[in-house]
Amino acid sequence: MTDQEMADAVCCSIDMHGHDRCTEQSEWDELKAEQDWVYALLAERDALRIRVVELEDRVARSAKLIEKAVGKLGGDAQHKAG
């Protein structure tokens, strides 16, 4: 289920309950708060996905720098031994 489908399901639930069952404003407010909570969680999840990508990129850059440094140290050691 996509983010939009999940959000639509919450909206449909609110609309359906708002028209069919919920007559009190407090019930409507509770459902609206639940929808807002879902949107906040989806936004937080997206932010965490972006952060994971950033961290993966940083790890890859660090690994390349380490490999380069180790290669250079290995070359220096061979040069001194030779």
C-alpha cells in the first residue's frame, strides 16, 4: 500500500464515519487527530529513509578513503623493504 493509499484510507474512514456514524464533534476531532498522526509518521519515515541514504553515502566515501590510505601505506612499506 502506497503512502497516498494509506492516507486515503484514513480520509475515507473519516468521511465514512463522519457522515454515517459520528455526529459529535469530539469524535470527528479524534479521527482528524489520528489522520494527522498518520501523516506525521509517514513524514518521519521519509526523513529517516533520507538519513539512511546519507549515512550509506558517507560510509562508502569513508571506505574508499580507508582503502586508499591502506594501499598507500602498503606501497610505502614495500618501497622501504625493497
